[in-house]
Amino acid sequence: MMARGERLVARVRIYWRTKHRQSPDWFERATAVADIHHPDGRRDRRSLATHDLAEALAFKEEVEERWRQGLAADPSTAPSVELVIDEYLREATQAMRAGLPEAVAPSTLRTRKFILEGPVKDQLGHIPVDEVSLEVVREWRLGSVGKRRQVPKTGTAAPLTAKTVANHLDHLSQLLWFAVDRGYIESNPVDVFRRSLRRRRTKGSASQSEIRILPSLEVIQAVVKAAEAQGHRAHGVVLHALDAGLRFGEIRGRRWEDHVFGRDRSDRRRSLLIRTNHPTGGVPGERTKTGRSRRVHMSRRLRAWLLEELARRGHPKAGPVFEGLDASNFAKTLASICKSAGLGGERYGLLDMRHSFASHLLQLGWGLDYISSQLGNSPGICRRHYARWVTDEFVEPPRLEPGEVPADLLALPQIAAEARVNA
């Protein structure tokens, strides 16, 4: 740990790629990148690409030992949080417009800008970024929960919940990692704070971000039937969430030219191309949340709905599938669907249906690699979200009938689907 009045003028980051996801010790390539900050303000960057992680670590130690200098540092020289926010948003916007791989999705950037320029800048903007410590983060979190904040869409003031403040903490963490990357601070206090929370959490306590799913395949069938009774449009939205695992913005962004229907209902080449997004508050045609396109298998009942809708529209070659779909209005429709499906007072959103798509396929034996390819997430993110349904033991995937895709199993009763696994 460096003494007060010293600063690190060389910082080395090490990246590595592995040959196998299951064995992170088998390194394919390690790259060490050194950012050297000279006393006169100049910056220098050196890198080393190697197949030996030990060599990369030795390079790190050598560079840091050579360029570490104890310089008198004026505490006021570190930029304020407000200036770091402005710098971060400016560079993030430029990266998004240039289409760089590291750029965040436009919808994510809009949300991050609203949070950073709102509650974060209001409470932390005046202090230097190197004074954002563990205690400051803890006090900011405690002071934010229950504080009334104006909702942009409705113009009303509503108290912030613990879950909302946890989301704010995620965006603050991204800002502080940017400050680490710029050399303004040495470490991210939000990560230290989260580790302290994990240590205090009891073994049996549930996380606030614990996901909810429809409990059985019978309940899924009941929800689909209730959506069909609600109307053709509601039926299609629910099928896109339950049978394809799409986000709401991806459902709104569906276009007719992004479908492969195949020769008939038994053609396994039938699929949906997910390459556009229409998030709430955004515009049609934005990139997907991850910035990558993907293909999702099309279930037979989703294919039947799409062909019926296509005939209703007069077989258009292009254009939106769900034009004018509104989040707040559909939330009311979804509440009515859940009530008609016999779920009582329980309300499930489209995100819960996306989770149901993933978790039930995992329970039926489909692997994380397949689930992540359908959801558009990395296997690591899927493992964190669906850890309770992931087992290290080998599970034989269910037997598929000719022309079936895995999502077709979600249309079967629970006993019939499990019988496929044991067959």
C-alpha cells in the first residue's frame, strides 16, 4: 500500500485467454499492457504478448519496480467526480457512435447517463474522485435508499428502493473503473464494498436480485393460453419471451426480414435473427444490448403465430412485427394474463419469462453453452444467473422428435418432457 503523498506512475494490466473454459489454468495467451505516467505529464504505453503467464507477471513486476516513484502529490490535483463523469460520458458516446467493440449499447448509455448525472453527481460530484472511499460508498448507499427521486416518464417523485440503489451502484462502479483506467485512483472502492456485503451475508439469505420463474411447464401452458385469450398481439409477445427468451426491447425491434421459416414446421433451420433493439425510451433499429447479433431457434408454435400474423398483414417483405408496442400498456395486459392463468396475486414480467425459458431448458438437460447462445449472454453470466439449475454432473439432453428444437419441449406437459429425458 502506498503512503500518503505518493502516487503510482506505472500501472500494468494483464489479460489472458484460455484454451478451455472449464480449465482457466491452461493459458493460450497472456498480454501485459503497461501505462506509464511520466512526471512531466507524458504518457507511454508498452505491451508484451506471451504464451507464458509467468513471463507476463515478471514483466509487470519489472515495469512497476522501475517506474514507481514517490512524488509529492497535491490532494486537489485529482479531478472531481463531476469532471470524471463528463469525461466518461464523452468517451462512451464517441465509442458508441464509432461502433467500437467495447462500446455499450445506446439504451445502457442512456440509463447510465441519467444515473451518473442525477443521483451520483448530485451527492458525490463535488468531491475529488480519489476521496471516494469505502466509507463514502457505504454512506452514499444508505442515504440513497428511501430518498425520493423524480421519475422522468411520469414526472412524479417516488422513493428509491434497495434494488434501484443497487443498480445505481453498478453504474458508479463502471465510472470508478474508468477512473482506475485513467490513473486517477488505484482501486475501485465499490468492489471492496461488495465483498464486505458478501462476507456479512448469511448462508441462507436470498439475494435481492434473485430471479423468478414460472414454476412448471403446466404453468407456462396456462400463461400461453391466457395470452391467446387476451388477443393475438399479446399471444405473440408472450411466445417471443417464453419460447425464444427475448428481451422486451428485442421483441419491439423484431422485423419481418429477420425470420427464416424453413420449408415446413419440421425444418430445423427455422430461426429468428436478433440484430436490432428498440428499448424503452430509445429509437427503432438500435444495436442489441450486447452489441452482437445472434440466431435463436424458432419453436413450432411461435412459427405458427408468425405465419398467421404475416397473413393478416398481407405478407409484407419488411417492416416491424410489433409496431407501437408500449411497455407500460403491455404491463397492464401482462397483469391480466397472470390473473387469468391462475397465478393469484403474483405478477410476472417478460424478464421473468425469459428466465423461465432458460431455467426450464437447463433443468431438462441443455447445457450452458446452448442457453447462452440463445440468450445472447456469456456462459459466465448465465452461470451466475441460473446457478441453482446448473449441475456439474452430466445430464443426457432430452430426445427430440424429427423437426423439433429444444424450445418445442416447453409446449409439452412436465411429465412428458421429463419422460423424454429418461428415455
